[in-house]
Amino acid sequence: MIESLLDAQAREISAVIDGEVPGRFIIDDEENIEQALLHGLSIHTVFCVGDRTPEESLAQLLKQQHIEVTGIAVHVAKKLFGSDKRPRLFALADTPPASTLDKALEHKGDVVVLDGVRLPGNIGAIIRTAAGLGAAAVVLVDSGLDDALDRRLVRASRGLVFALPVVLSTREDVLGALDALEIPLVSLAADASEPLAQIAQLEGRIALVMGSERKGVSTQLHEHAKHRYAIAMREGVESLNVSVATGIALYTHGGQELA
């Protein structure tokens, strides 16, 4: 049990939290740790805060992979994480190699491009949806994030950020990569003339670009969209949450094939 901030492991955790240890990062909470292990990440140690212990499914994975489990006192964890959300379990892991845009687009499936979507909760929900509906990758443009492994994003995605490539990019690079692979850009707009049901008739892969609920898709990407669709809604409802709209569009285009 780690009882002091002077403990060598506590000092290491503090350094990782502060970004002073290249190649290491922290994964919060049980479900996220389990997803990381299931998708091949290398975890060194799992820390249990207070009297918390891993649930059976995670405990079995840790035992199979001979990963050390160490207790840490609540007061030490509070000091380490400060005003940030204090996890009940957390792990020290090796940072996986960052996926490039070109590598991400090699995967089968539709591509989700988030243009100016900045709320980690929305981005994480979209990543979960994209993973569940078989998307190839999620590309973040103007997200305000420095890293696709941002702790908030890992939590919001319920660990599924480890299940498919999540790439930070620019609008110019996205357009160039999509053009090279002849993947059409598709957008949603309230004033579009075609109903979303028509998206099911598009053959092959698409890149679905989604903007923020306040600003929508940027002019640059909107003008490059080869198809624009509208989701019909009842009068008086201004818009859907971006994560909900993304799920509807992905499922309508190709998600039914998973059934």
C-alpha cells in the first residue's frame, strides 16, 4: 500500500500526471483499463485506491498478463490528482504509437470527421458509436485537444478510444487524403434537400463530416461535401445532439449490415 507521496511509485505517478515521463500515460477506471488490455496496450501497474479491488473480469486479465496490482491510500490519491477527477482504479501504461491519417484510412469502414467538435463528452460518445457500428476511424479537426489519449476523452469513450484509430488532423490534410482514396465527403445540414434515408444508396465507403451544434461544419469542408442530407424532425426541435446525429447517419448508411 502506498501511504506517502514520497514513495517511489507515488513520485512516478506524479511525474506521469504532469507529463514528465515520455511514453507513459494514465488510464482511469476499470472499464477503460479492461478495454486497453483487450486492444493490446501494455500496462505496467494497476493501482487500487483505498479498499477498492478489481472486478472479476479485470482481475482475470491482470492475472493472465502478470500485471502488478498495488494499493494506494485515499489521501495520497487525492494529493496526486488534485482538482482532477480522482479514479477508483487507475493504471500506468505505455503510450501506444500514434496512428497517422493515412494509416487510419487503410481500415475498412466509413470514416467520421469531427469538424470543430470540442466537447470531450460528445467526442467520446461518437467514438463509442463509431466503434460499435464498424467505422474505420474518427478524425478530429480543430478539437482543441493536444492528444487523442486525453484522459477526458478516454473516460468519455468508455475506453473505446483504444478500439479504433482516433487521429488529430487539419482540414487540408483530411481533404487531400480523402481525395487520394476517392472517399466522398458527406455532410448533414438542416436545409439539405435530400432526406438522410438516401444515404443508404451510396455504395462504398464515405467520410461523414459532423460539425459542432453551435457552428456546424466549416465552410471549407461543407463546400467539399459531395452529398448533403437532412434528418427529418418534428417541428419545434431545432437540432439533435451531434453524437446522436452521427449514430443515425452511420447506421443508416451501413450499420444495418451488422445485424
